[in-house]
Amino acid sequence: MSAWDAKLKRALDLGYEECEFRGCVLAREKDWKDFCAYEKQLNDSITDRHMNVLCTYPLTKSGAAEILDVAQTHQFAIARRQGEWEVIKSLELIQAKAEIKRLNQALQSITDRTPSGLRF
């Protein structure tokens, strides 16, 4: 994680507003459990940071179980099925978006009841 932090700091120090990283994953079967733990840690560490990470996985070398492990570790996964791209959202992302929508509706309800001359 410190290597990712150093790269982000360097990019921000150079004047960039955010940083994007890409990598192709070729984890060995015997390392898969540790790799998934690392992916979860990485995903949790970049929340609310000016960083995007795109991880690619060769489907020809990954089974369904590995793909599902990866998909549940991240906010979403993108896969190509029958020539069409599909976005698979994690339950956590779906729940977060629903909560944001609920809070926005509650805020709008309060705003609608507040006299227009009042400011907070």
C-alpha cells in the first residue's frame, strides 16, 4: 500500500488532480487467497482518494470462482458476454447508491418545506 501512496503523492506533487493505475493480474492458484485479501485491502485503501485502479484478469486463465472472488472484492466489474459489455455492480455499491438517493430525497423534502428566504 505504501508504494501506491508514494505514486499518488508524486502525481499530486506534479500537479495532477488524480492518478490512474492499470495492471494485468496473473496470480497463481496457490497465492489466490492472499491475492484476494490484497485486492480487498487495496480497494478499501483507495476509497475517497484521488486514485482509480483498473485491474484486468485474463479470462482464459481464470475460472468462474476466481472471477466471482474478484467481482465481490471491488465496487464493480466489467465483462464482455456474447460481444456485449456488462457492468456487474457489487451489493455494497448498490446499497450505497440507494442510501444516497434516500438521503437526497429527505434533503429535498426539507428544502421544499423551508421558506425561500432562510439560508443555512
